[in-house]
Amino acid sequence: MWAQQVAVKQLIGVVAQRPNLDFSLTAREILLFHGAYFGIDSQKRAERADALLDRFKLRDRADQMVRGFSGGMMQRLSIARAMMHDPQVLFLDEPSAGLDPQTRLLLWEIIREYNQSGKTILLTTHNMEEADALCQRLAIIDHGRNIALGSPSELKASVPGGFLLRLRFGQHSPELLQRLQTLTGVREVRTNNDANSDSNADVYADRGGSLVSEIANLASASSVELCDVHISEPSLENLFLHHTGRSLRE
């Protein structure tokens, strides 16, 4: 990369987390200028720009200044610009952050199509649904450290037991938490590591709803009130919380 920087730039496209478009240009001009930077001839630039404007649903605003675009339109144009020179590797930094559902689904569709055409896409996201829907291989990063790596199905299967039951009790009871660990199908019991939440617990288990009555019985026998239960099925979010806890991340 250091020895052949120009050649490398021809191979990659980059979309920053926040749009960095030139507000003094129209949408079409932004695409045409970008194509010119990469040495694409005028006819191919025009054809490529028209095709991208159509695909990203921007044709009706193609000749308007981008300063009046909505956030979703700017994001669509930013991705179209990165694809203008048809890079082999596309870097996307939180491409759907803050977008409405319709725009997000359109972007997902376009990203899938581009990947299926033989291109490599590396994206960062905090949206676990997006990661699950788009990615063939995932790395979960916490404080700069890789804590999990694999396909979505592999990672979800790695969550102990799969099901996560989030429990809230009326008071803290170490004895009750120890007894929860003895229930059939329970793989792991963790106290919530948030401040002021010692009475909360996360239970990872092979089953979900059928455990609730047994948990309630144990709580009653320990004279502890079971205030709330939330059950979630195997997911990337459960995996992330299992590895990082529920305290706020910086």
C-alpha cells in the first residue's frame, strides 16, 4: 500500500460516517467530478453517473445543489460517489445510521447486489440486525480488541444456551442466584454489571418461557420478589452483551 498508493486508491471506495459532500455542486456534478479524479472518460462518467442516480433513487434531484438534500439523500449520494469508479473493496462506516426504514432497506439491497457482483465490502455498524442481515463474516470489537469472529450463525450459536432471560428482582440475593444455576438447561447466570442494579441478573439457558415458572418458584421460596422477566432468542445482540456486559461503552 505504501509503495503503490495511487494504484491502491483505484481499488478502494470509502464512505465516511458523516456525509462530506461539496455543497457547491449538484448531485450529478459530484459523481462526474469523482469519476474524473479516477481517470474515467467523459462518456463513461456520464453513463455511470446516470446509472447510479437511478439506482439510488436520486434522478429527480440530480441537477439540484446537495445543500438542500435530506440526511438520507446525502448518505445515498455518498455511497453512489464511492461506487462511481467501481472499486474492488468498499469501506462503509455505519452506512445506515440515522436513516429511515425505507432508505435503510434500499441501501441494504444495493450493498448486497454490489457484494454479489464480486466486490468486497467492509462495514462498521452498531446495528446488530444490519450485521446479521448483510455480513458473511463478523468481528465484534470492544475497546479495540477483537472479542468474537465468525459467521452470524456461528456467533449466535456460540452464546451459552442461546436464550437470554433478563431478570429483575426486588432485592439482591446471592443465594437465589446460586440456586438459579442449578435449574435444568441453565448454562450461566450473571449479575448485571451496571451501577445500582445489583438486583438484576442475566440467565443464559437452553430454553426460554418454560423456565419462568421455575425461576418464580425459586424466588418465592427465597422470599425475593420477581419484578420483571424479558426473554430474547439467540441473537448477535445477546452475544455482544455476553462478552461486554451492559454498561455504557465510550
